[in-house]
Amino acid sequence: ARLVVLVSGSGTNLQALLDAIADDGAAAYGAEVVAVGADRGDIAGLERAERAGIPTFVCRVKDYASRAEWDAALAAETAAYAPDLVVSAGFMKILGKEFLARFGGRCVNTHPALLPSFPGAHGVRDALAYGVKATGCTVHFVDDGVDTGPIIAQGVVEVRDEDDESALHERIKEVERSLLVEVVGRLARHGYRIEGRKVRIP
Ligand code: GRF
């Protein structure tokens, strides 16, 4: 399968995918990263792609007259690489109508909380503030809501008394990276069906 990965930051989830593909070989893993897109320049995620010799593109919201035009441009840039799956790996923008019209049902996101609890940009902070004793990460398909799409897999992380947001997020990210690598590989190798809210992987 051909993957386009979207990033906004450090790109450690992207790196985990690149490492798994390098270790297993693209054929055995079932997928290769054909391009990496971002909504901003100057981020470690893009450097990771460049170091791996993978083409990159940047679509900045401020370069477009409207959010809808930005979304259409992002969809067009992504479509140019003809991906089978799009992986939103720490991409901090909501994907819009045009993007979902083209890639809905084959766009996977990773979120650092156990959805449907704590959606949105501050999933780790919100879980900690709520006082939960366990949180984790969720890999799900993207739909038109914020972190509301069909869930593929989740990983649990215990909250420690001494945790602050960054310590907890680091532990979540360790689980998240391996979950994402496992899920993307399974989707790519086995295919899948989305039946309502249920994701079936044969
Ligand atoms: C991940 O925890 C992702 O779920 C969240 O931001 C983090 C991205 O990390 N939204 P990285 O850029 O892959 O290192």
C-alpha cells in the first residue's frame, strides 16, 4: 500500500513507521511512505522525511483565501501521490470536506487519549485534569467530526500520581507509536471493511 503521512510536529510516529518499513522491508510490512505532508515548515517531522529521501509538501492555511481552499489544496497535493491510505500522525488540523470526499474511509488518525473521552487538541491535558487513572491512545478512521470516527485499536496507559502533561504524553507516545505501526501494517496487508462504527480486518 502507498501511504501519505501528514504531520505538524516532531514526527516520532512517522519515524516509527519509517523504521518498521526499513526493518521489515516494504513488501513484508505491506506499505511504503510515498510522501509526507505538513501544515507548516520547519518541523522535525519534515526533516525526518527528507533524511529518508521521501518527498514532502507543505500546505499552510494562511497561504489560502479560505479554509476550504486550503483543504482542497491539501487534498490535491495528497492525491498527486495516489495513496491507498493517508495517516494523520500528529497533524493538528481538521481535515475538511474536500479532503474527506477524496480520502474518507482510508484516512487514519492517531489520538493521545481513549476516545470517545478527551477528543480535541488537548487530550492528554484534559484527561489529567479530569483525574482519570488510566488513559492511552486511539487509532481511528477520520470522519467529519473531531476525533469521532470508527475506532480501529486502542492502547491503555496508567496515570501516575506524579505525572504532568509532558511525562504522561511521552509514555502515551511510546504505546501510540507501536500501535500505529501495528495497525497500519495490518490494514495494508489484510485490507478492511468499515461497517457502521465497526472496523473489520480479515
Ligand atoms: C501524538 O501524541 C499525536 O497523537 C498527537 O500529537 C503527537 C504527535 O507526535 N496529536 P509526533 O509528532 O508523532 O512525535
